[in-house]
Amino acid sequence: GEDVEQSLFLSVREGDSSVINCTYTDSSSTYLYWYKQEPGAGLQLLTYIFSNMDMKQDQRLTVLLNKKDKHLSLRIADTQTGDSAIYFCAENGSGNTGKLIFGQGTTLQVKP
Amino acid sequence: GAGVSQSPSNKVTEKGKDVELRCDPISGHTALYWYRQSLGQGLEFLIYFQGNSAPDKSGLPSDRFSAERTGGSVSTLTIQRTQQEDSAVYLCASSLASGGDTDTQYFGPGTRLTVL
């Protein structure tokens, strides 16, 4: 079946790098996504990666994909207090079902 | 441009009442999705509309839940005879199409439903 797993909590100091990890089970997923959710808000798309890529960089964000191990990570360089939020990874699963399968979310706490 | 909008932002209702939640997708987006976010259940897919195709209702938790999309744009999610376990944040998303990176989903702010 389809399943996405994330660690629940990460705490870092301002200025450090944050690495949020995710594992998924559906090897036929073509796209994997990272979303950010701030308190009381909806989901904001941060970045996504196509399954035939190993890495994607977008300013302070770096996504690494290990398709063999079905492991996805999001690295945030120079983490700021404004980065404190819940981060969700998601896969689009097999076929054109349209639905995203989400992990349970990682709460990132950035300490000043 | 305008993003996905949802109304109301908050809804408090009594057990047994019906509620309607509205979603306005991004203009030009042909695909529309509803998800539910609740404590202990995370983000669950509910229903998906793509153009004029029959919707994928596979995520609806019971027959008390229904959704429609009029004119290929606005969608309404209806919950009949609400129960306390329906309390959650209901999120709507839309995408340009379905397939490839055009199915990247953009989310609205959600409707927080509380059933007393």
C-alpha cells in the first residue's frame, strides 16, 4: 500500500541547517513534494522533485531523493525563526489518481 | 494572481446539522481536490474532480459526505447530519491539470469545522 513516514519533531538553532527526512513506499510515484504549514494556515508548496532526479536546489532549500531507498529529504540552509512550521512530504502515488499521500508532518522548531 | 479561496474560514455547528463548505479554485485550474486534516489522522484525501470526468470519491468516509463542482469551477463539500468526529480542517486544492508537474496542487487556507 501507499505510506509516507516522517519524524515528528526537529529542533535547531537559528543559523544552523535543518534536515527533514521522509520515507515512502510507492516506487511508482512520479513526483514528490514538500509543503509548509504555519499555525492556522493552509499548506504552502515549497518545492517538488521529479522522480528521475537526485537533487533539486532552490535558494536555501535542497531536496535530495534516493529512489532506491525511497528516501526524500529537505535541507534548509541558514534556518531562520520564520521557518518554524510543520513540514509535510507527499507523493503522488501510482497512476493518475490525482490524490497526494501525505506524511504526518515534521514540526520544525527554530530557537533564537 | 488569486490563490485558492475557501469559505467560511471557521464553522461551528451542532451535532446532527448539515454544513456546506465552499472552495474557489485558481482560475483556469481544471482539477480540484478536497482533503481533511484532523488530529490523529493527518491529511486524508476525500474527493477529486478532473474536468468533466466522474469524480474520484474513494476517500469520502461515509455517505453523509458529498461534493459537487458546478461549471467546472466552484466546489461545495456537504456534510449531512454532522458528527463530532467530523471536526477537522477541510482543505481544498487545485491544479492546472492532472499529469506531470501540471498536477502540482495549490492549497487554500482551509475551513475549520467544529461540531459540538
